Amino acid sequence: MKVSEILQVKGNILYTVTPDTPLVEAVNTMSEKDIGSLVVMEYGDLVGMLTFREVIKAVHANGGSVGAGTVRKHMNDSPITVTPDTEINEVRRMMLEKHARYLPVMNAKTLLGVISFYDVAKAVLEAQSFENRMLKAYIRDWPAEEQAED
């Protein structure tokens, strides 16, 4: 299974902000849309990711408040990316090794979407369930062996 298959199922809604967006505005968007990340774009290019991890760090640094800073101050400015052709097992390895819950999907310099740890887990579970159903159907339809004659 490849990243492109996950994106097809997930759909193409993508939420972005600019680096100069106030952090509080970005947090409001994340809350209102019930999402865990925002892609940070500047002049049409991916320049970072803002996830709940960066937001929590900002709240901690500001003594319990989001503060008056911008997204640029708190974003991850070098997010790990994948391509549509990246195999799902490679994505799983990258997410686990780098503790990344959200990965932008890039085709050269074009942003195609973001896949989350949840999206990957759901796709793997669905693939395993399908395989399980196919195996059970195969076993049910197993041809009967002919009786050996005495």
C-alpha cells in the first residue's frame, strides 16, 4: 500500500496558515476544525508544520497561555515529508523513529496533503480486515478432496 491510496480515501481538505499568522488564531482554527496540525505555507512553498506538540510547548513556555507570538516562532521549520509513492511500511517506520504524527505529502514542490498516524493506522487496519475476509472466504470455499478408493 502506498501513501497515494491513503490520500484517495482521506480526501483533499487541507488547512494551512502562513508563518505570520498569530499563534492564537492558528490554535483557534485547529480547535474549530478538530485537527491536530496545520501546514505552514509561504509564497506557495511548504515552510513548516504546526502540530499540537508545538502548541503545547508554546503554552508551557508562556506559563500556561498561548502567548502573542506568531506561528513562525513555534512551527517545526523542517518537517519530514513523504511522496505519493512512499510505501506504508516506510511511513510507519519514519513516524515511529522520528516521533512524527503528521507528514506532509509532496510531489516535487507541490503539497498534495497531510497524512496522520491515525490515517496510517486506519488504512493498515482496513487492509488487514480485507485480507482476513478474503482468507476466510477462501477457506470456506476450499475444494473437498476426493475419497481414496479402497
